[in-house]
Amino acid sequence: MEFLKNYTILGVHLWKILVTILGVFLAITFAHTVFRALVSPTLRMGGGSFNVSIPTMSFKGYDAYDSVGVSESGVSQGAPGIAGELFFRNISPIVPYPDGATGDDAEAFEVTDYNASIETRHLKDTCEVFTELKEKPYAIFESMNEGTRNCFYRFKVAHAHVAEVLALIKDLDPKDLSETSYTIKREIDDFTSETEILEKKRASIDETLRGAVAAYEEIAWVATRAQDAEALSKIIDGKIRIIERLTEERISINAQLDRLARAKEEQVDRLAYTYFSVSVFEDKFIDGERIADSWKAAVRELVESINIAVQFMTVRLVVFLLWLVPLALYFFGLLFLGKYVWRLVKTLWQK
């Protein structure tokens, strides 16, 4: 310690230089951390990516094919709500583009879908319009979701009432209203062809099964008359195996026919209805809840940044000092060695 007090560089004590360097390092670290906490949110909103969070949203369908889920894991936290609405507003419906249908009656199998996106400052009143529509006998709702800032409905309407429902949606001044028409003739033709093929295959299996049973019975009768027990046992085993195999194939074909029948029925059902998908979003100029959430997020980030700054001044400072200790030992060791080497060189030079 006496060495530190007495040793000077350019007339300044070495210990003062070291303390000054350490103090400047701590001050710069703290100022940089706090400045980043205050400025980075503004930079993100102005020129960078505006990180926000969206609530988990699930659309409850009346069947397994209408469930839609969106997780909040893909969007980082910030001012909640905005990205969720923008995400759903930018979802474009998947428009089917069939490869083409044969014949001149494709338009007889034409179906139409409508997709509407509505922005409103009175979310509850707008959503109630569709809730009341749900009570109508000509409107069949397949899925719906009502949240605090948006609502979604998917339903089908009998053709005779499509104009009425369209007028109702247009009265709500939708931001986007699109109509998609396409034919499902090829799908129905495919279902019909596959059904015919499977029915023929099932008839062939039934015929094969009847012929096999008759043949085995005839052979069994011959073996019984010959009193050949071993041959009779083999005949019975073979009969059981072929019956089991053909029965399993028949059950599999029946299951495929049932699935095709349900799928075809769903497609034919589309010919009797027009489908609507309606998304409603709340769009307020001043949203107190959203402003409060953004303030909470900003304060949370500020506290986290200050905590990091304090860690730099405490825990990480200790780590830095532990890293600095061996360097200091090397430095002072070399300095001490250099001092005596210099004296030796100076003494030799004077001699």
C-alpha cells in the first residue's frame, strides 16, 4: 500500500488514477443502462419493431374441424391488444382453386363464401347484432368467439335470406367485405366415383366370401366321409383364416364408405347455404385500458433496466474485480521487476 501512495505518474498518485478510472467506469455503465431503458421503447415504436403481446384466442367450433387457436408465445410482451387485432385483420381467407370440373353443369354446383372485417367503437352493440341473428331459424352458426376487444362468427344462411344478411352487414360499414364463389362439382364427382369403386370391391369380397365358405364346406364334407381328421382340421383352420381376412377387409371398406358419405353430405349441404365469416374489432381513438397497459409495460421495462444497472454496480462489479485482480498482480509484479531491472541497467551503465 505504501508503494501505491508513494508511486506517481506525471505527478499524480497511482491510487488516485485507479480510483478515478473505476469511478468513471461505474458512472458510464449506470448512465448507459438508464439511457437505454428510457430511449429504447421510443426507438422501437418509431423505427424498429413494435413488440406487443396478444391474448390467447380460441374459436369454439361445433365440430372438430372448426377449432382455431392462436397462442401468445409468438409475440413478445409490450402494449397488449394491438398486434392481436392486426394479426386477425390481416388473415386472408383461403380461397379454393379447384383444378377444374368436367361437363357444362359446373355452375350448378357453385357455392359462395363471404368474409367481412368490421371496425367499431361500440363493440358490444355490434356483436349483439350477430347474437340476435343467431336466433333466426335461417342462420346456422358453426363457430363463434366473443372477447373483450373483438368477436368472430362463422355461420351459414339459407340462400333465400342471403340478401337480408348482406344488407345487415353492409349497414355496419365493414372495412372489408369479400365474396368468393367456386364450384365443388369435382369434389362431389370424386366422392361418387370412390363410393362406386368401394361398393364394387365390397360386393366382390362378399361374393368371394360366399364362394370360399361353400368350397370349404364341400371339402369338409369329403374329408368327413373319408374320416380324415387331420385334413378336416386343416380345412377348418383355413376357413377361419380366410373368413377373418375377408371380414376385416369388409369392415375397412364399410368405414371408408361411411366417411365418404359424411364428406359428400357436407359438400352437398354447402349447395343449400351461403357461408359467412365475420370478424369484429374494437377501434377506439382513446382506449384507457390500452394506455394503462402500455404504461405498465413501460414502467416494468424501466424497473428491469434499473435492476440490471444495480447488478452491474454490485454483483457484476465483483465479478469484474475478480477478473481484474490477477491482471493487477501481473501489472504490479512486472512494475516491481521493471523497477529493479532498471536500477540494475542504470548501475551497469554508470560503471
